[in-house]
Amino acid sequence: MSNWNTLAELDPLWAILSDPDRKFGKWNPAEFFSTGGREAERVLAMCRSNAVNVSYGRLLDFGCGVGRMTRAFSGFFQSCAGIDISQNMVSLARKFNADQPHCEFVATDAAVLPFADKSFDFVFSVLVLQHLPTKSMILRYIAEFIRVAKDDGIIVFQLPNEIPLRRRIQLRRRLWSLLAAIGIPRPWLFKKLGLAPIKMNGISRQKVERFISAQGARVQAVERYDPSEGQYHSYYYFVGKQHDFSSQDVPH
């Protein structure tokens, strides 16, 4: 969590959308948030094209950051809750979205989401699960998405396919960890050396689909997150909650 709080202080918008041309505070906030609006419209259009029926009641945005997607979806849903591991990100989300009365923001790093079973009509996450440290943690949160979704709810999340070995090395992230551990100030690592602690992780589509089925849910559609990506790519999973949901096979 400390790394994400640090990035929230140093360059929060770039930490969420890591465009090389926007690093070091070069994201214009209006332009940044407009990307969320376009992505929300694209996701809902993919739901329609795949006959994924959405109820526009309550939405959960997991890994909300500064509220880019929470704000974007608030134009479609009655209420939106954003949750993030970083208190600094959540503080910025509340500031950026003070004009959005239907949005609330929560900070927690708990393994169990602080919401009751069957609380949300729509659960969404993009560019978040891939940064979790382990695959078992990714799967545990997917199980949590299913738990907090209503019986007729929809879960949509983005996740990379299995990451090739050469991509798993991530030398710049490892160098950040090493230098930070010996006391080099993190702002210096970011601003002077251009390092960042952002980890990339992924799970094969086959394993994700098997896991979702074991949780009593059903994959209704799968779409490429970015069709321009090469062999190393991500998927959007569109998941429907089934009435016979059980919490078995949650990874420990």
C-alpha cells in the first residue's frame, strides 16, 4: 500500500493511466477524466452487443484510484461506490468528485470487501487486478466480486493473460524495491531515475474461466481489452451471477 500512496503523492493520474507522454504530472485532469467517460460507454456497449443485461442500480468500482471510472459510470447508475487500497488516492477521488453526490469512496486494504453479500448490480475493475502481487490474491478478489454482486448482477473486470517470462522479470520495479529498501528517497527514484514500483501480473483465460465457474458464476462474454495489443494482451471478462452461488474453492 505504501507504494501506491507514494505514487498518489508523486503522480496520481499517471499511476492510473501510465502513458509515457503523460508522466511527471503531464496529464490534464479534464482529458484524464474524459478517458473514463469513453471507456464506460465502450464497456456498456460491449454488454449490449453480447446480450449481457445490466441493471443500472448500484455500482462498485474496485481499485477506483482518483475516481476516473466511478465518475464516468455515475452518469448511468443510480449510485456508485469506489474502493481503493490507497488512502491518498481515495482522498483525491473525493476532491476530484466533490460535485458528484451519487459517488462515495472507501479506502481499505482488507482481503474481504467491506460490503454485504449481494450489494451491487454491477461490479467493475480495470487496470487494477494486474498490479496485485500474487495470482491467489487476484482470484480471491474475483471471488469477492461474485460475493458482493446481486443474484442478477454483472461483474466486468480486465485482466492480462499469462505474462511471458521475459515480462515477469520487471527489472525497473525490482531496482525500485532494492534502492528504496536501502533508504533512497522514493521521490528521487521516481523523478530522477524514472523508476516506478508498478507490478504486472496475469492469469490464463482458461484458469480464470474455470475459477469463475467454481464460484457459481458464469462467463457470458470475453472481449480483448485493447485489440491493438500483441501476443501479451488483456481480456475483459463479463460475468453473470448465478443463484446457486457458493464460496467454495476460494484460494487461501
